Amino acid sequence: MNKFARIVRKNKGAVALASLVGGVPAFAAGPDFSTLTAAVDFGTVVTAVLAIAALMIIPKVAGWGAKKVLGFIRG
């Protein structure tokens, strides 16, 4: 058994109290990024992401289609 496990076993009350006290900051409000995100037009960002995705997938779909057509011809 390692040293940490022995300490936890001997000091269960202190570990429980530390866990409760350590959990309190989790209720704090997160940072507000609305001023930063308000300046970005997400419509253009989404359009750019979809355009890049299309550029990546079109050659794969074209290759798959060409293999299917050649398979039908050889068939």
C-alpha cells in the first residue's frame, strides 16, 4: 500500500473536510467572454468551416463514385 493511501485511511475526517472546502470554488461564475464573441460573425465562420469540409470530402466522394462506375462497367 502506498504512502498516500495510508494517510487517507488514517485521516478520513480531514480528507472529507478538505474535499468539501475544496469543492466550494466550483460554484463560482465563469469568465464572461460575451464582449469578445460579440465581435465575431459566426455566420461567416460556419460558412468557412463548411467550405473547407466540402473541399476535403469532394475528392473522396468523386473517387468512390469513379470506383463504383468502373465496377459497374467491368461488372
